[in-house]
Amino acid sequence: MPVSTLPSLARALSINVESLIGEKTTPGKRGPAPQIQQKIEQLTRLPKAKQKLVMDMLDGVLAQASR
């Protein structure tokens, strides 16, 4: 997955980039739920075109939800 997609994916999942990549910013802070982490890992194994499709869909759903 290109590094440039990490901020968009983090926003789509309502987490920060550090949590997305597994870096802890503060001790004791919880990262994403295990199910979300599994989905992210599955997403990284998809071809780039399918990753973009998923990201576009997430962006669309989240844009509608924020209205």
C-alpha cells in the first residue's frame, strides 16, 4: 500500500496514522479494534486498483455520514 494512502485510510477508519501502522503515541492508548486491523491487513494484500476502489467507497460513505 502506498504510504500516501495512509492518512485517507486512517481518516476513513476514524483512527490516527500511528494506530493504523501499529505505533503507540501514548502508553496505554488502545489502537484499532482487532476486526478493523484484520480488514486493514486484508486490504493491504489487494491489488492497488482494488485498494483504490475500497478507499473511494470508504471516502464516499464517510462523506455522506458527515453531512
